[in-house]
Amino acid sequence: MDSWPFAFAEESPWGRCFVSFLAAMEARSGSAGTRDRYERRLTAFFTAPPKLPDAYSREDVERFVHRPCNANYHRGLPPAPGTMNNRLSILSSFYKYAATYTIADAAGAIRPILTAPSPTLGMRAIARARPPYRALTAEELARFFAAIPTETYSGKRDRALFLFYFWTCRRRMEVLRLTWGDVEQRVIIDGNVRRMGWTYQWYGKGKAREADTAELPPPAAEALFGYLRDTGRLADMQPDHALFTIDPARPDYDPRKLLDTNTPYQALKRYAKRAGLDPSRVGIHSLRHTGARERYSAGSDIREIQHLLRHASLATTDTYLRLLATEADTGYQRIEQKFAGL
């Protein structure tokens, strides 16, 4: 942190607790990004207004949780339930940690630094409505990709990116974090057959320390290499270069910098509208839904889909697929012949 904006000094007990908490969160998740996210949220809370952590009330927490957004694309808007839950979760985690962080008082006795009730005590996460996003039909998917221009850098990149999502069924950040070093050509075991193919390595949701590897489906590999080749990036790619970046012609281009998460979100909404689809019903996750449903419809069994999606529980995959399909009405078959004359 370049400056220390809090009401407590960095070397004070609360300052040491704050730094220790951030280090613990990074160690637990294995991600510096998690530390940065926690630090930003806590800094926003502990500086408006600046007080000692044990001087905040539940009213302060409520005010912070419901504070309007300040991100450029949502500035001034009420926070979404997910944002409010994230704010509350981070504050709750900090105060839970502080309740176990011990210091020596003036008399030398060891005690927790937090002696007052946590200001988050009794607060519960907000129930979130299921996202309206749905899987696309084959015809809608074709219209969506037809709406992406292929004469610009962003169009070439976006087409490859969204094809990557569809063919791999990965989540948004699992793809955006990929670098050139994560893509490798190796032997693929296909039943009793061994063949050469391309693989990619990624870190799944909540598993920043556990690398996972899967085959990169040939259509996704073809789209990826085509985008890198046609935009002139392929010849200069290094292991730490991000696969998907801003236009190299921009003055702030850095081949190592990951694409901002909002860029594909806005692009997808724009292409969906251009394709005549309802943008509010289409999201990045729609491509994951669509890829999983199409594989299931084509004959992939539920355990194959479970492995593809990396669901820990088969029940989760079963629920997932039920949301993407409609169960047959078997009852009508029993009376169909009787009422056929209607």
C-alpha cells in the first residue's frame, strides 16, 4: 500500500492485524488478486469515515454495504445483491479473524484485539435471484457469432474468446487468466488411441493453488491460433503473455496484462443485441450452459458432463442439466390414444 490512510498506524496492533489478515487471505487462496480485492474493500470501509476497527457499528456496516457503486460503468448505481454480499463477506471475515488475533495488553496479558461485538454480528447475506441467463439454441448461437465483425482486432479476439468459452465450457475468469505458457501440444489419450493435440492449463473457481489441465478442442484451438496469427501476435508470443488482450495498437498495450473482465461482458451484450437476442438473457455463462447442453443432447453422459464442468458433486451436475432441459411429460402418453380424436 503506497500510503496508509487509516485512523490506526501500520505498526499499531490494528495495523499489524490488518496486514496479517491480508496475508492470510492470500495464503489461503493462493491468489494475489484475492488479497488486492480484500484490501480495496476494507480500505473503502475503514476510511469512510476513518475510525479504529472496533469503533464501527452495525449502522456503519449497513451504510457501507448499500453504498452506491463507484466503478466507471456502474458509478452512482445501487449495488447488486452480489456486490452487497461480497462487501459483507469481506467485512465479516476480517472481524472473525480479528476476534482470534491476540496481542499483549499493557499488563502483559494476552487477549484478542477485538473485545467488542463484531459490527457484522447477526447480519445475513441477501438472497439472490437466479440469473436470467439461459442457454442459446443452435440457431441463436449461429446468429450471435455472425454478429461479430472479423475485420477488426477486437472482433477477431472476441470471436476466438467466445468460441473458447463455448467449446471448453469454462467460466469467465478461468479463460481470461490464460497465458501462452498455459497452452501446450502433447499426447492425448483417447480410449486406446494416442494422438497429438493441444491442451490448456487453468485454475478453477476457488482453486487458485490447484492447476487443472484439459484438451483444447480443435475448433477452439483453430480459433485461438487464427486470432493470434491474423493480429500479428503469434510470432512474438512469450509464456507470460496473456492470450486475450487489448489492441496492441493502443499506447497502453502490455502483452502480459490480462483483459479487463468488463470488456468481454460489454462485447457480448453488444453482439447479442446486434444478433436480435435479448441482452438481459445472455451472459458469458450462457456459452458454458450452451456447450454443456449441446454435449448432453449429443449423447455425452452425466458423468462426462460433470468432469467437463468440474463439479464436485454429481447432484450439482444433475441440477445443472435439469435447468437446461425440460423433463418429458410421460403422463400424456397414457391418455393420448383415448383422446386422439379430439
